[in-house]
Amino acid sequence: MFDNWEGLEHACMQCRTCSLCNTRHHVVFGVGNRNAEVLFIGEGPGENEDLQGEPFVGRGGQLLDKMLNAIDLDRNRNIYIANIVKCRPPQNRDPFQEEQEACIPWLRNQVSLMKPKIIVCLGRIAGMRLIKPDLKITKEHGVFFDRNGIVMMATLHPAALLRNPGQKPGAFDDFLKLRDKIEEICDHTY
Ligand code: SF4
């Protein structure tokens, strides 16, 4: 466990704990304000993210940024974005359980340094891993849970919204609920 971001990031960038290290171009550590009160967590890097070393930078990332901006959130200003696994699973498959187990200590360390008030899980995998294993994302997106004093919510993954644009209004409702929750419990996000 590292007590500072610099040490944590340096160690993470060298990580070879699971076999995803063999096919990655970059470790995608995370991006944003390290003092943020709101943390977004996806499942893992895709192709663009692996090539650029930053989470959510493809078409899905552009959609995410638009939805964030609509509620006055910005990855360069008042939130942080990370993933369950920090190296790209080949062909964008779901990360295996053992890969999640190997990688989650990095995320836990990020959470312990950041101490977010709200965590938003982007998609089913992150929601099942961090909120509850039987989470039904289609029914339970936008629902707030309390986990160890942190308010948690899952919403639909941006890539899923690109595949199913009919789900966008439901996801946007989640963001409106998030804005209300931020106004209720956060001190310096807005
Ligand atoms: S996915 Fe995580 S545990 Fe596996 S090599 Fe990358 S940083 Fe290490």
C-alpha cells in the first residue's frame, strides 16, 4: 500500500502481476483530479485506451465526456476516472476473475488515497465487482447503494449506449440523479 500517488503510479506502471501485461501497450493508470470527490470506474481499457494510455478516449469516451459536461463534470477538473483492470484484455473481452483479483489492489490504493464520496460504476462488470455480484444493470442502474460509507451507483457503459442508443435517456437520468447527489453530499465538486 502506497501513501502517495507518485509512488503508487510508478509501481503500477511497472506491474507484471497478471498475463495482461504481455499484450498491453500502456498501463492505463487513471486520469483526473486526484482530490476529486467523485470517482468513475470502468471495467478495463479498450484499444484506443491501450494505445493512448488514458481511460475512455474512444467513441464511448467522447459520449461519456458529453454526459459529464452536461452535469458540469470534467475529467480535467472535478472527477477522476479509472478501471477495474489497468491493462487491456485482448479483443476487449471481459476481464477474467483472476485478472480482476490481481489488479484490484491498485484501484483500492487509489480509493484509499482519494477518499471519494461517490463512486460511479460504468457498466455491468464494474458494478458487479464493486457494488454486488448479482447486480442487474438494466434494472438497478441509477440506484444508490452505501458501501463502507461511500455512496455507489452503477450506470450503463458508454459502449453499450453506442450499441443501444435507445438506452441513452435512462442513462442520462442516472447522471441527473448523480448531480443531485453531488449537490447533497459533496463539498467542492461544484
Ligand atoms: S492488469 Fe493490473 S495486475 Fe495485470 S499486469 Fe496490468 S496492472 Fe498488473
